[in-house]
Amino acid sequence: MKTFHFGFEAMASGCEVVLATDSKDEAQEVARVAIDEISRIERKYSRYRAESIVSLINAAAGVGFVECDDETLSLVHYADTLYESSGGLFDITSGVLRKAWTFKNPFVPDSGLLSSLLELIDWKSVERKGNALRLPTAGMELDFGGFGKEYAADRAATIVFEQGVKHGYVNMAGDLRVVGPKPDGSPWMIGIQHPRQKDLAIASIPLHAGALATSGDYERYFEADGRRYCHIINPQSGYPVTCWQSVTVVTPLAITAGSYSTIAMLKEADGLSFLDDSGMGYLAVDQSGKIYHKNA
């Protein structure tokens, strides 16, 4: 068998499908099917696409209900579970805070703007009637960005396996799901980016199966008055988190790894206790650069 790499762009990120097969033609066809599935998910759930179900729900905020299919309802149920398990910190109505925090300029928004946006964040207020959802207040929004890439990785990896390929992985900008080990049974070595040195790996994690995802304060941020402001924002205070440089989580599913690494960031000093209680493996870097790790 040979290993083939197929790079592509999705969800504003560089992504890759890596497959070990007997022929390049087989790998290309399986990769195409996997990438098509990722594209389908992006079209369906991106808030940047007017035709997506998320955009339709947001456009109807304060007006009416929008009917949802089973796939969407399952993701809504997952969002509900994350909200409860995080104590309200993982709230998919908090995307409106991007209107205050753009990260294009080193600008800390004023408290008045933040207060007005915080009033629009309230997952528990989302109304449900049968298979339909309604955002009760005009200006409210849903945003599946907190687990969209990871859900796509899981779906694509499942399709790869169903196509008969048993060795490879799907990498969505560093959040990945392993289909199976290398053909010789050895693990894929997954490098974890150093949160302060872009071209340096802080560790390599061996994966035979399962998934890995990282949340950190280094992807989108700015510095002002000696403080770093990152894109992971507490929906209760309206301000970015400050405790961890990065948190990487290893679990069977990418969607769980991604959302739980974000919750750990949001929980600040309580983040590792949350992961310990969840029984997940992790590698975390605090603001001093100290590394904490635990095997699953």
C-alpha cells in the first residue's frame, strides 16, 4: 500500500485527507467522496451562506419558526448537551460577539456594545415546536462553528471507512479523525503546534484510531496594553479567555474533542478538572508555558 495526501480548502481552512490504499485511483475516488461530504456540511450549516439552515433560522429571528431535518436536530441536541455540561459556557447563540471582537484591529470594544450583544445570548430561550426552531429575539443568531469542522471530520472519516479504506485520517485544520492506523499497524504521529512558535511542534501524539482537536489563544488574537485578546470568548462576560495558551483533547470522536477542548479553555482554571472528570486525554499549555498532559 501507498499513502496519498489530498489537500483542499473548506470552512476557511486548509484541510487534508490522507489515505493508504493499493492504488492512487482508489484513493482519489474515496477522497473525492469524503470531500464532497465536507462541502455538503459547509453548505448546510455555514452562517456565511445565505441558503444554509443556520442562516434561515437566523434570518427568522424574532419572527417565525423554521423546520429542521433530523441531522440538524441531532446537532441542536448536541449543542444542548454541551450547554448543560459546560454550565452555560458553550452557547451557540454567542456568535453575535464577533460584532464586537473583529480581531482585524487591536480594538477592545466598549462595555455598552458588549452589554447590548450579551442580551442576545441565551440558548435556553430558543423555542422549539415539533421539529421547528425559533430564535425569540430579532438579532439573535445560531452559530455551529464551535463544532462544525469536527462534525465534518467525523462524517468524512465514516464515509472513508464505509468505502472500504481502513488506513488514514481526515484533518480539518488540525482537528482530525483517524480512520485507522498505518498499513503496518503503527500509529499516525500527529504534531501539536507550539502556541507561541508557529513553525514548532510542542509534542507529537500517536493515534491508531479516534480523534484529536486543539483550541488555543493563538489562531485569532491581538495584543493591547500588554494583554492578549483571543477569539475564544466567554459568553457570560463578553471577554476572551486568558488562562490557557492551548488545550488539545484526544477522544473517539472529533466533534467531542473539539467542543471539549473549547469548554476547557472557557472554564479557565477549572478546565483540566473538567477534562479529568470527563475521562479524556489531553495536553494543555498554560500562560507560563507549562505543559500538562494525561492519557485517555
